[in-house]
Amino acid sequence: MNESLPPFQFYWELDGWIILAGILCAASASLLGSFLVLRRMSMLGDAISHAVLPGLAAAFLLTGSRQSSLMFIGAIVVGVLTSWLTQWTKQIGKVDEGAAIGVVFTGLFALGLVMIVRSADTVDLDPGCVLYGSIELTPLDRYRIGSWEIPRAVLTMAFVLVVNVVFVVTCYRQLKITSFDPALADSLGISSKVMHYLLAALVAMTAVASFESVGNILVVAMLIVPPAAAALLTERLSRMLVVSVVLGIVATIAGHFGAITVPRLWGYSSVSTAGGMTIAAGALLILTILFAPKTGLLSSVGKKWLWGVRVTGEDILALLYRQEERGEAGATAESLSKQLLLPRRNLWFYRWLLGIRNYVRVEKSDWKLTEKGRMAAQDLVRSHRLWENYFASEVGLTNEQLHPPAERLEHFTGSQIRKQLFEHGPSQEVDPHGKPIPPERDKSS
């Protein structure tokens, strides 16, 4: 533990290449991962990225090099084999798809680890390199192009990204149809199996190209996490692809800087950059789960709270309207609390809310409707009593059973539904209890 660490400084020749390699990896994986998430086959990406190890090990044993083109060929073959074995196990063995993936994935992964360990003395490879990656060493292994010296991992990932982009753009329609409705795709002459195996092959290629930078375990984060977060943020496939890539890029940049700067707060120099990227991706997913506009946990809680506030406010207006209808004086906070089963401490909020909307005014201790509040309450009471007519005549409920369902539906009822209820109701004047149905107010006035 070092208590006197120098301040972090950004160097393009080191940090820039590391971030660029991570961005290319994240973009490549996120593009393909989006279709895995849509197909509910996220675990297949996990399985393929681990199960390619036998293909890698075989290529290493044959060539003794990690830069061999046989590495890609062996990984692609095993990736397609993984997908085929999963489908075969599921169909022939009649087991759950998750169980089939688990069986194939663990079997091939274990075989790959055994082959790697056995060949570790003769091949420049170790399980830690494959599992955890070495993105920090990316700038050291360079390839000269003219006057430029570019890290080999950056060139490899750039090539993979181009291949993935061309595949997605060229086969976008086929991927879209086979992801949402494979049966429809087959009926249109688009082979869902061919697209499935092409996707599996490219996932395998992407995993192999990424293993030097983020490792075969950590590449799963980029295959699954950004697409999963993007699926919570948008329902359009085209937007999902863009958002997933953007989230992957943000996770890469934040992960690199976080891996260097955050540990310094506790006196450590840094942690694994690949680990930092994965943690950043997970953090983005957690934030999305919490704050996504439509599906976020806090957004859902907020919407439920706002709906509860709206219903309670409308109940107050309807109650005041009925009291006016009976010729009673305005309600007090105590009477409102008793009739609505609402704690008195909460009434100040509704007094403020209905007051600023000019629905209610409070004279001394009496709550009274304004003209605007009376019109809103008139719509609510009209909706309630029309629904009671409907339930009495069409559903056959007794008078004692009418109030609860009508009270719930009055908050959802607009002018068009009120019009239909009025036209088909048995009575246009009174509800089943003999209470007058307020007229539909003229919205133009």
C-alpha cells in the first residue's frame, strides 16, 4: 500500500490505446449481444465465449503462436459446434435450454482448460491470460503500418468490428425477423437456423479476438450487459443497437479511469482495467434498472405514487361535490380524514396541490370547490353514476355491489366512454340509487 502516489496523468501512447482497444471490443460484442438478448439466448454468448477454449488450445498446439489465423478458425468451428450441441441436447435429450447450455458449456470449457494447462510449458499461454485478459499490455505488442505503430489488438478488434457491422447492416432484416418470430422467418424463406449459426460463429470470433484484451470471462459482460441495459431504455431494435454500443463505450472509458483513479483513494496504484470495465458496465445496468424512464424501478414507484396522489385528489373533489349536492357546508380536514381514511398529516399536501391547481379553496377550516374544481368533480361523479347504471343493467350487480367497481373506473373514464355509457344506459337521469346523474359539461365554455 503506497501512501504517496503521484497524480494520475493521461498518456495517449498508453491509456489511449487501452481505451481504444476496449471501445472496439465493447462495440463489437454489444452489436451481436443485442440479438442474443432479443432471442433470450444471453447464456449462449456466455457458453460460446468459454467453450471456444478447445479450439484455441488446438490452434496453439499446432502453431505455437497466439497470432495464428488458425485461432479464429478453431474458435469459430467450436462456437458453431457449441450452438449445434446445445440444440441437439435440447431436442434429443428433451431438457431445458438452460440445462443444455450448461452441460455443453461446462464440458467444452473444462476440456479447453485441460488442454491449455497441458500445453502451458510449450505454448506462450496460461489460463489467467485467457480468463482475465491483459488489456494493460495492449500498447506493447505493435504492428507497423507505414510510419504508424498500432497495437495488434487494436487492429484485430477493428477488423472484427468491421465484420460485425457489415453482418448486422447486410442481414439486419433477416436478423430482426428471426429474432422476433423464427417461424415467420422460415415461412418467408429466411432460414432461422442459418442466421442462428452465423450469429454463433461471429460471437465465437469476437470472443477469440477479445480474449487478449478482456478475457473470455469478461467479454461476456460486453456481450450481455450493454444490450440488456439498452433493451430497458428503448423498444426499437435500431435504437437498441446504437444505445448498446454507446453504453459499452461509456463503460469502457469509465472502467479504465475508474480502475486507475478510484483505488488511489485508498492508497493503491490501480486494479485490473478489464475488471474496472466490467464493474462500470454492471453499474450502468443497475442505474438503468433504477432510472429507466418506462421500466425503471424508481420510475415505476414514482408513477404508482403519482397515480395514488391523483386518485386521492380526485376522491377529495368528488366528496366535496357530493356534499354540495346534499346542501352541506364545506368539509373540514377532520371529516375528510375520516371519510377517506387518510391521515390528517397528509392533508396539507393535498390542500397545497389542489390549491395551486385552483380546484379547492379553504375558508377558515372548510374545504370548498372552486368553479374549476366543481367542473372536474362533475365529470368524476357523472362517470361514477354512469358506471353504476351499466353494472346494474348489464352485469346484474346489486345496489350494494355497485360502488367499488364504479369508484375504480371513474378515474380512467374520459368523455368518449361517458358518451357510450350514457347512450346505452337504462336511465339518462338517475343512477340505481336514485341520485341524479350530472350533465356532461360543455368543454367549449
